[in-house]
Amino acid sequence: MGFQQGLSGLKAASTSLDVIGNNVANASTVGFKQGQAQFSDIYSMTMHTAASNQVGIGVSVMRVQQQFTQGNVTPSANSLDLAINGNGFFRFQDELGSVLYSRNGQLELTKEGYLVNGANHKLTGFPVDPNTGLVASGAATVIQLSTEYIEPKITSQVTSLLNFDSREDVIDQTTHPFDVNDPLSYNDATAIDVYDSLGNMHVLQTFYVRTTDTMPSTWAVYAYADGLYIGDTAGVADPNPGVVNPIGYLRFNDYGQPQDAYASDGSTLLPGFQLSVEIPAMAGAADFDFTIDYTGTTQYGSNFAVNDNQQDGYASGRLTGFTVDPYGNVLGRYSNGEAKVLAQVCLVAFRNPNGLNPVGDNEWVETLESGAPIIGSPLTASLGQINDYSIEESNVDLTEELVDMIVAQRVYQANAQTIKTQDAILQTLVSMR
């Protein structure tokens, strides 16, 4: 009789409806991956029976397989909402040290500096070497971000990329000795903020005076900060006591390219196309000296231009926020405008992600079937990139699920009808006289 086939069909259709219902229920769950019920037919294998005479005895649920297709990545207002664009899983660790994997990157920062998900499981990644500031290689560990102030960094180098106008006149320094208050005593000027050992900011002004127009063309460079004229540090005797000395001279060849740099005595050749500056102790800080690198500066027949003017120091600052770049680097943003890498989020891939065992809370654990995890940095190997201010939506297609629900309902009704028909036939046999 066909009761067995109909009963197995009812069970299969019921399982299919359960899977569809779970998909629909999680249509708004971030990082959820839809399930798909897969079935196989059943045959009663008996000896001495021709294959052409075999009649199936129903259907069974072979497995419920999750579909790890990419969900839509949509914007979020939270910088710690992370989405994986591509393959890979976030790696978390629970309170007992067990490792779990998830596609849900909705995180928050605890007061201890841990990045945790909704289940309070801690995100793992690679720490940063405090000495080099580089991401340390090795095993992934729980990420704990430092929320301390960033210490000040004393200026050690200024980089100035300029163009001096070759058409400008030579200034006669016997009639117009350099004076910051006399614009006729210099041709051009720039200014930049520099920082001492305590993080105090000082405005360094540099002034440029053309002294010769014969080749090589020469420009004297003067420095001024905090109301003081700044001398050079070439270690030579002051040739003109009581007269403001330049920190050095820059010379250009007849093609407008840098030729050489000299100390304030005009004869001591300095290494590279750079000048040295030493600023005396101010506001309780230590003396500090640095170089101004003019490599790339030119002298062409066009207006004076500042193409680049920057330095490497900064004041102290407090942490104001975090961002995560596509490589998984967690960047701390500070009130002084600086940013530094605090850690790197790792991603994990599996040879067979369908072998992962779902344990709830949008998380999976590895199994023998999934294979060992392949841990690495985002955008390496088969791992995807990380998008901050983003979430990965569920990959459930509601329209498709509702159509599948109708089909599963009809299958259920049809199997119920086969049982009803078999019952009617049996009733006929029983009532025969």
C-alpha cells in the first residue's frame, strides 16, 4: 500500500515548510544565511527483483544546507558596524575560550577596550607591535584596543616642496638687511607649525632672500619662531655678530634644478638638499632640532608656489573614535588630528563552509566536515574585504521564499491526498463480501 510514500512526503513537505519559515523569520537578521532543504528518494532494495520492477517507497530529507551567498551590503551610522564583502567569516571567542565564526559584524566597544558582538563574544585579530607600530604576525588573539592618550611627538623633519620664481630680483642685503618686519628685505615666506618635546606648538616662519642671479643662483633661508631669529646648527663661528644669520643657502643650476645646500657661513657644504634648524628650549620643553628637506624644490620662471609643506610632529591627543579600513586595520582617531593602527581584524575561510555547524546567535563552529580554518588578513588569498559603517543583510529572497512556501503547501496537500486515496481503497477491500 502507498501509506509509506504519502507519510514520507508529508514529513518532507513539513520539513521544507519549517526551513522556509525559518528563512522568512530571519529575513531581517544581519549576516543570516538562508537554508535549503534537500531531499533524496527511497527504494526498498530486495534480492532477486528486477530493477525495472522497483517501486520507490517515498522520500527522505537528505540535509538542510545553508547557502553562503553574498548578502547586500548596506550603509550604517555606526563606525563599528562591519560587513564582509566577499568570502570569509569574523572570528570570535566566548567567555570559555571557544572559537566561533560569524558574518554578523555589528560590534560595540566595551569599557575594557574589547570589540564584542550581541552575544558578548570578543572579536579576534592581530595585535600591533608597540615598538614598531606594525601589525604583528602570528596567531590571532582577542583584540583589546587602547583608549589612552597618544603621546606628543617632537618634530624631527620638515618637508618643503617649493618653486622659487627665477624672475625675482636679487635683494641687496647691505641696504635691506633681513628683517621680518621689512617685506622689502625678503622675496618670499612660508609658515608651518612645529612641536616640541611637550607637544607645544610653535609657528616656524621661513623667509627666502635671493642673493645672486648668476649661476648657480643662490637663495638665503632665514628662520623665525616665537619672536626669535633662529640660527643654523652647522657648528661654525658667527661671521657677523649682531647681524641675523640665515640657517643656510640653497643653490640651483641653470635648469632650475637643485644643485647644493650650504650652511650660514656660505662655504660648509651640507648633505643633501636640506638645512638644519635648532630651536632653543621654550615653555619648559627641551631644545629641539630638525632638518628642513627641500628635495624636489625648483627655480622656474613661474610664480612662487608652495607645493608641499609638512612636518612629522604632533601634540598629545585623546581618542575620539575608530574606523576600520578594507584591510581590517582598526584606526584610532585622536583629537590632535592623528590616526594610528591599533589592531587588525582577521578573517577566516573554510574549504567547505557548508560543513560548519550552526549554533545560534548567527554563529557557527568548525567541524571535521568543514575542515580547519584558514586565518589571514582581509584582501589576501580568498578572503574578502571589510567595509565599515556597513552591515551585510540576510541573503533571504522573500519573494522566492513565499513562492516556495506555496509549492511546499501544495506538495503537503498532494501527499495527504494520496493517503486519503489509499484509505478509500483499503476501505473498499474491507467492505467487500
